[in-house]
Amino acid sequence: MTSAAGSARTSRATDHPSPVRPHRPRWGRTARWSGWLYVLPAMLMYAVFVLRPLALTFQYSLYQWNGIGVARWAGLDNYLTVFTDSDLLKIISNAFVLIIFFSLIPVALGLLVASLVRRISAGPFGTAVRTILFLPQVIPLVAAGIAWSWLLSSNGLVNQVLGAVGLGGLARAWLGDFDTALPAVGVIGAWVLLGLCTILMVTGMSKIDPALYEAARIDGAGPVREFFAVTLPSLRHEIGVCLTVTVIAALASFDIVYISTSGGPGLQTTVPGLEIYRLAFSQRQVGLASALAVVLMLLVLACVLPIQRLTREDKG
């Protein structure tokens, strides 16, 4: 009887187990907070060296200040000067002209060259081609500016070659002529950025499923149709990256212009980055320089954000 009663109690206990509260270890919350401790140094560095300078730049843009004396409140006068001064408007327009050379040309040529490189990518020859194309990207921009200044000078290699082939009448000081100075600077930028765009395109093409090309050939597509129907749509993300990087390089250009032309002749090659430097450190107009810097930042965002939106890959 005792054994039967014990079995019954055991059965009831098994049928209706008592609820057990899940154990929540304390170290879970500690680990979650410790993760923020790892991020905190980077956040502090970003706040000190990025967010704080941005805030100070906007603050300075609202004052008339020479960088040393007492600042005088100016409100939006500096911004009004940026949008009404003919010289500053020309300087901003120069940056947009450079977008053609720094961005559109490297991306277009990069697509073309990458298509050719993809066909010879196998073997050491393809590796050598990619290395040579990428070399301008790893060369310091100062060195590239100096080298191209020698090539495009009055007695430089470019004019010597023109004279040797009977086109000496076209020779000129390419970086000193009012008509050719800005395009010449653009050619330097296109040369520097072509390698980056080409390598990105080649990398993107390597991820395209070969079956897509086979299906296009079965449907009778030639090389041109194959490029526009398969290659170009598959490289939307890579094209977006190239356009983003090169547009920023064009609008924020400084090194190549400073080394090759110093903004001359006149204001023909002066860009916002160079003018900000001059206004702040040569002419002591810190407020106006800050206002131009804020406007430049807004222009970069206005150009880059639509590119990111249009070239973003659809998820789902």
C-alpha cells in the first residue's frame, strides 16, 4: 500500500510539474554593456576629430573672424557672399567641371577596360595588366602632380611628341593656358582614378554568373548586347561605389590642383578646397572660408546621396 501511494504521488508530480523560472545570468547584461566599452574609444575619436570640427566650422561660418582677434556676429552674411560672389561661383563651377574628368571618364573607361581585361584575366598577363592599371592609385598625388607638370610643360614630353609627329602647332603650356588648364588638371585626375574604377569593375565582373553570358549567347546576343544586357546591370553596385568615390574626389580636390597649377592661371583651375585654404590662411577670412566649407559639404551630400539611392541593390 505504501508503495502504491508513493507511486501515485510520483505520477501526480510528473503529470503536473511545478513551474521553473528561467535563470537569467547576470553576465548577459554585463557582456552587452562591455560591448559598448569596446566601441567607446572609436566613438570618442570620431566625436573629437570629426563631429567637433564640423560643429566648429558651422559656428565659425556665422562670424566675421580673422582667426586671432575678436569674432563679430555676421549671421548668414558669409553664406550670402558664397552664393552671390561671381569669383566664388566660378570656383564652385570649376569643381563641377572636374566631375566630368574625375568621375564620368574614369567610370566609362573603367567599364571598357575591365571588359577587355576580363577576357584576358587568366594567367600572368592579366595580373600584370591589373597591376599596371592600379599603379596610379598608389602613387602619392603630390608625386603625380609633379610628374604631370613636367609632362605638360612648354618643353615637356607631350609637346615634344606633338612636334615629332608634325603637330607642333598644337603645342602649348597646357597647364598655363586659360583654355586648357582646367581640362589638363582633369586629365591628371582621370589618370589617377582610372585604375581604381577598372579594378572595381573587374572584381564585380568576376562575380557575375557565367551562365548569364551563356544564355545571352544562346539568344543570339553579340558582345555589345551582352555588355548592356548582362554586364552593366550586374555592376550597378560597383558603378555606384566608383561614382561616389570619384565625385567626392572631384568636389574636394586639392592636392593635384595645388601642385600642378596652384589654381592658376587666374581662377581657371581654382577649386573650393584650394579657395578654403587661401581664405582661411592667406586672407584671414575664417568665417567666409568656413561658410564655403559648409556649402561644399552640402554639395557633396547633394551629389552623393542620389547616386547611392539610384545604384543601391534591391533586397528581397
